[in-house]
Amino acid sequence: MGFACGIVGLPNVGKSTLFNALSATQQAEAANYPFCTIEPNIGVVSVADPRVDELARVIKPKKIVPTTLQFVDIAGLVRGASKGEGLGNQFLANIREVDAIAHVVRCFEDENVVHVEGRINPASDIATIDTELGLKDLEQVEKRGLKAQKAMKGPEAKTEKPIFDVCQKLLKALNDGMPVRSLTLDDDERLIVRDLQLLTSKKVFYVANVAEKQLADAAAGKDAHVNALKAVAAREGAPVVVISAAAEAEISTLDKAEQPEFLASLGLDEPGLNKVVRTGYDLLGLITYFTAGETEVRAWTIKRGTKAPQAAGVIHTDFEKGFIKAEIIWWEDLVKLGSEAACRAAAKLSIEGKDYVMRDGDTVHFRFNV
């Protein structure tokens, strides 16, 4: 699994339409009324990677296994959601364990699609969602802080005091309207925050959902709604992906051969899914390495900076425990030369040990002994 991403936003901003485009399952209902999504939708999406296709072209494996992402689409959040308004509150638990949050913001005008607040205002919409997530975190931190305070009177005082101190720090930030992710924390504090699974501790990127006719202006920096969203994101240092969820839903239904012409008609060179995936990968510091043989060509996702033994452990824990060495070939060299034997003969295969840091695009064969 590459990463799990929660999709949040107000009702009728295009979350479920985006989910359908991403997963191409059409399992999430999309309609013009608030709270259309009653149950959280979970989709596992294969990640398109042209490098996998290129490797498969020369290796000719029996099967190709791409890496995958999980998307969790919950009911739209409204003002008061943290206190039970609407339906989103009951599903916030579904995104506590995700790695990142894709915040979908409506940037399109359409009188036939109602807006719960009666107007298009990206900055205000973002503030509403941030407030509700922050209030939910505040509730959880208050509870954990009180528990720690009571436990400090007993034998668990030594372990509970650091938790109490962190909770006090978090309470101040949340009461000041600051998301937890904006705080400077040391390693011990980060571990405590991780265990709390706070919503505002998640890394966030924004998805500006526009109409097809807005794509050109948005790309040229001339769309007022998109620019308003980008201004908010810039203050947070958060990435923004501009897509038309409606167009993406249509693209996802086309055969691959038909997609380039349709994309060209929209002034695009690739589906928005690719941009969403890349943004998520960059945000979380993820990279992909490959294993390639006659049985299969497979993509694996790891954190940037992962060393060879830990990368091997993603395949199987025994690989990490009994790691001996990693035989590394750069994916382009394998494609150009056509085989591992040819790469070895051309000195394009390196033998690496336990301290080797994996690169995005390495093709590897792990040697291990258990």
C-alpha cells in the first residue's frame, strides 16, 4: 500500500465524484443534495507508473503488480460537524488512521448544484473544515489530558506526565486555531501526537475542483476562485492540485487509447489522478522501487531515505531479518539493456549492503538467509 488518503470537504464540492474518478468503481453515489454519501467509501486504486510498463515490455513477466493507494471518502462536513451536525461527524474516525488528507474545495459556479453556505468562497470553506477538525481534536486532547492528569497521582506518573505536558501544548495551539501539524515538536512529542491520531496532525493537500471551462484560466493563473484557494494554501505551505472532477470521472470511463484525444481537448497532458498521486507521494516523502522477473514485475512503495534491509522488509519480514545484500539495477538501464545478465556484463549492476539508501526507480533483487 503506497499511502492511505482521506477525502474531506463540505457537501456538494465534488468529493464523491473525485472518488469515482480515482477508483473508477463508481461505488460512491454522487448527487445534487447534501449528505449524499451516507457510508464512508473506501477504494483501493492501482497507481499508474509508466516505468512498470516499460520494465514489463522487456521482461515479459506473467503478471504486472502496480503499487496501490487507498482513498477514504466520508460524508461532507458542515459547520457544527464536530458537535454532531450533519453526518460527517460520525465518520471522522474513518480518517484518523490515514496518512494524508485531500481537502476538496469547490471552485466552480453552478446554480444547479447547491452550496450548503449559499455562495462560492474557497477561503471560507477551508476555514469551516479546519475549524471542525480542530474542534474534534480539541475534544480528544482534553479527554486524554484529563486522563493523564488523574494518572499522575498514581504509579503511572512518570509515563503520564510527558503526555499531560504535550496535551497542554496542543490545547493552547488548538484553542488559538492552529492545526497540530504547524507545531514544532521533538521526537518524543511526535510519538505522543502520533498515538493520539489527531486529524489536524495529518499532512494536507488541496484539490481545487473546477468546471471543464475553467481549466485553461486556472492553468494560466486567471481563475479568481482557484487563486483564492492557492493564497490560503501558500500561507500553510500546502500543495494544490487543480482538476475537474466531472471531467476526470469521464476520463476514467474511457479506454486508454481514447484518453489522449480527450485530454488534449481539455488542454491536459495527463489525467488528474496522476497529479493527485504525485502530490501525495511528494507530500509524504514516498518513492517507488521495483522487483522484476519472469514471474512478475512489481512496484513497491517506501519512505524516502529507507535503507535496503527495511525496503526488503516491505516484501517480507524474513527478507529484512536475513538480509545479506541487494543487487541494484537502475530501471532505465534494465529497459535499455533488456536483461539482468546484460546489465551485469555492462557493469550496470551494483552490489549494495545494509547502509544503502534506496532510490526512486531502483530495480532490486534481495539476497537473504533465514
